[in-house]
Amino acid sequence: MDAISVIRTKRDRGELTPEQIDWVIDAYTRGEVADEQMSALAMAILLNGMNRTEIARWTAAMIASGERMNFDSLSRPTTDKHSTGGVGDKITLPLAPLVAACGAAVPQLSGRGLGHTGGTLDKLESIPGWRAHLSNAEMLGVLDTTGAVICAAGDGLAPADKKLYALRDVTGTVEAIPLIASSIMSKKIAEGTGALVLDVKVGSGAFMKTIEDARELASTMVALGTDSGVRTVALLTDMATPLGLTAGNALEVRESVEVLAGGGPKDVIGLTLALAREMLDAAGLGDADPEKALADGSAMDVWRRMISAQGGDPDATLPVAREQHVVTAPSTGVLTRLDAYDIGVAAWRLGAGRARKEDPVQAGAGIELHAKPGDTVTAGQPLLTLHTDTPEKFDYALKALPSSYDIAPAGTDFTATPVVRERIA
Ligand code: URA
């Protein structure tokens, strides 16, 4: 077996054999296939695709590159959620403790933000003392005692994906449905969850810009999960507009705590409850009532225990950026569009995100939204507040925003896109 013949097969639109796939993933993980060869293969896959048989084998090979976790010792059923990434998507923070409060165990292995999308671990690290990196034994311990854990995937889990994802990120090969599906599902299947709900984002702020692409990604992942014995469901959810009223690390933690305290923006509450119901159903706990667990404080109790168990202080004051800049509405009328991608890029430029994996993020940086599509705004009222510790970043961030919103004349009819657009099971 050699890398060049594997690359040529896919370059010439052929089907990779199981042997070719097993070999190339294993040889790449061991360093025998070079980065430049794997990036040529990733580009050939991006351009020419893979069929479902190839994707299933590719996913299995990535799982086999590392360890598989096992939660059989837990007394509760396990259920997990994965979002394909968006702007203001803080849902994991209230969702994991909420589902745990309803009787499930939630092993939530999460990632960091890259580019314009935020990452759960970066958000939680704005809580003083909180640790993302746990050993497998620590992870199991937190899960067993609190019902939920949100942490970084260990180095042993799907190492082929870790290497390949970093390579795709710098070779323009992230946006390939077979590669995204196998990347996400290899980690989730190796993690060992019994049930999985996929939140597949669609819109300007998502990897999938069209509903057709989102459907294709969702059905590919649902098939991969189901074929591996994981009860898997996907919701296609809107990411044309940021979720909630904040994008940025500490800002989003604050908003998540508001939701756990019984308040918070309607779209965040609605999506949290919709995903919670799916996770509980998939775990065989369909009789549980997540709305009650949010209202009676039991989800907040799990949140506090989960944060403390990972070294965080749930009562600590969250970091606030040193400088603010307010963008005002240029006219009076109905806000009809607020672009998730532009808001995500501006938040990233303010310091909430990183350009390279090793860059630090600013905990307090980000954007607060003072209106959402459908709201009436008055000329001169605050529309956005930009937050950063480094005011020299304001100009660069503002350059992302001039065409990020539309205001129509007062009285214009407006129908909001529902947050949950479709369900694929
Ligand atoms: N998230 C992942 O884990 N992998 C991808 O390829 C894209 C998003």
C-alpha cells in the first residue's frame, strides 16, 4: 500500500477500498503518510466526495486509531449532544446540567473555538479555577457524582482525527461533509455515549450554509451513529442569527447562568429545552420534565456542583473586558436581519476567538446584542456593545459589521425563522 495510489484513486473519482482506508488512516497517525500527502487526499475527498460505505469505514478507522471509553459502570443512561458550531451557541452550558438533573448522565466532550465560531471549553475557562483537562478517571468521577461533565477529549480518543482536523484547518479542507461527519462521529462513538443528539447548524454563521447541505450532513451522521449502536437524532437549527444576546466567552457564561436561574433569552431557552427533550427521549427518559428542572432550580444545583467538581468557583465574579464601544441604530424601524457570521467575525477580532490553535483568548471580549430580528429599534439606540481589553481592536472588529444588519421601515411585516427547522432520525 502506498499513499500516492490512494490519492490517485480519489483524485480520479474512484471508491477507496476498506484496505486503502484502514491503511492510510493508520499510516498517517503513525507518521508514515506525510502531512502533504494527507492534505492532497483530503482535498480530493472534498472535491470528489466519499460514498456512505467509504465514510463508515473512514470513521471506523479513526475510532480504531485510539481508545474507546466505557460508561457501563454508571447507574444512569448516558446521552450526549454535539453542535456543529455557531455564534453565541452556549447551549451546552445550561443543557448538560439540565439533562443530568432529569436523571441522565451527560459525558460532554467539548472543543475550543476556531475562527468565527465559539468553543465551549474557552467559555467555561472564563470561570476562575475551572479545569478543562481531566484524566479519564477524573472525568468518570465527576460524571458519577454530579451527573454531567464538560471537558476536553483526552489525547487517546481518536488521535487520527486530532491530527487530521488540525491539517484540514490549514489546508481549506474543513467544509467537506464526509470529513466533518467522520470527524464528529468518530469522537462521539469512541466516547461511548449510549445516545446522541446532533445540533446541525444551518445559515451564514454555520459550516453548512444551505438546508440541503445541513440535511446531507445530518443524515450521514445519524446513519453512522445508528449503525454503531448509538441512538442518534439530529435537529437542524438556525444559525443565520446569533443565538441569544451574547457572543463571547464570559458574556455567554453569564447568559447561560441566567437561563439556569429561570431567565435568559427565549431562543436559548427554547433550543435548550428542545435538545433536552431529544436527549432524554433517546436515553429512554422521555417522561422527565426538563421545563420543571429548569424552573425548580435542580438544573442550577447540578451546574454548581459540576463547576465546583472541576475546580471552578460558581460564585466568582466573571471577567469583564476593560473597554466597551457601542454601535447605535442608524434609523428607526424593524430589525429584519442580524448576520451571525459577521457578529462572529467581529467577536473573534475583539479577542474572543483565536486565529491559531495556540493563541490565547480574552475571557471578557465579545459582543452584546441589544435587539434581535423582529424587534423595533429607534435611531440612536444601542444595537451592539463591543467588549475588549485591547481597544486598538475596535476598528478591525467594526470593519466586519457595516452590512451585518438590515432595518426595514416601521410596520414592515416580519416572520422569524424558527430556531428548530427540521428533525432527522
Ligand atoms: N467539528 C469537528 O469535530 N470536526 C469537524 O470536522 C467539524 C466540526
